[in-house]
Amino acid sequence: MRIKIFQINTDKDTEKVKFRALNEVEAVDPKIYKNVYHGDVEAESLEQIYSMFNDNRPPTFQGHSLSMSDIVQICDNEDNDIENGCYYCDTIGFKSIEFDTSECEDMSGMRVVYVTPGHTPLDIRILSDLHSLQNAVDGLIEPIYSEPEGIVLVGNDEAKLRNMKGNRHIGSSSIIAGPFFVCGDTGEDFTSLTDEQVNEYIQKFAQPEDISDAEVQQDTGFTIHFF
């Protein structure tokens, strides 16, 4: 399922409601919350999401362990019984609430298009330090330069050696395995994409591809491509 997680920004928490139960809060104010995750998770319940974000956090997560007062938004959940909507992490379980996510602070970092095997692309932000970049691709980063100039695809340098799942075809036949992201490139630093660039690459990689392990292994070799 595709979810977002929102946590209270302590600097904006003038009423000290962070980590409090829902019945102790007069009103849940989205203006003091920050989006700390947007992505796809392999989970079938809110309880599984809670465990995941405490024990085995996804790579682009920017927050602390899931706790009371946090909000989980189910954005796209066609295969399970949880209805799309927002849920408050309470003393026991989760409570469905009305919550305007458009008033929340955005994620930190540079704006990228993030693409993982089997899923549609995400318009998210990731931090630009080396550790965060490596987390995003689950290992050593490898720039895969593309046209037009100023755009770069960044994947995992060892993806095929580690038997990561095939993600997307590049050009006529080459394959990127494992997660990758698209960002701007000045020649010295990675930078945010513009609105136009985000829309372009969301459309370019819009369709998840069914790529077999055999196809990925056949494509193992040089991985620098131009298109």
C-alpha cells in the first residue's frame, strides 16, 4: 500500500501535544505536523505499519519511531481492508480522524522522482547527504547520466550483483535493477527537479514493468547509458 506519515514539528508544538493521546488533545492541528514519509510498504494493517516504522524503517523515512500523536495516511490501498484516510496513533491502536494534509510542512531535502520495482513513481524529497542517498538506493550510489544535460538517474552500483529486482528498461533494452531516483545535476552536486521535470519523469516511468530475474542477469555488465 502507499502511505504518508506525519509527525509533529517540536518547534511548532506550542501546546505540547506531541506524544499525547487523542482524548487529551483539544484539536489535531495539521499546521504543526511535518510529512516525514511518502512511499510504498508491504503491510496489511496499521499494526504492521507501526512495527515496520519501529523495527525496520524504510530507506527514505525522515522521522522518529512511530509514536502517539503521529498520523498515518493510507493513500492507495486496493488490496487490503483498511480504508483510505488518516489515522491517529493512539494509546492503543489507531483512530480514524479528519486531517487536512495540505496544511502540513513538506518533507526535507531535494525534490526527486523516486522509482521502485513494481510501483508507480513518487514525487518525494530526500536528504542530500551521502548516507541518505545511499539509503534511498539501498547501497552504493551509481550515477547513470542521461539526456538532457542536467538530469541524472541514480541507482545502486551493486544492484544486479545483489540480485535486486528489475525495475525499468532504459533505452531499447538495458535494465535498471533495484530502486533509483531522478534528480538535477550541476556537475558537482545533485539538486532538486523543477515541476516540469517532475511531471516529465513521473510520466516517463509511470508504468511498472514485469522484468524477470533472468532478464536482469542477462543484462549484467556495463550500466552507464545515454538516452
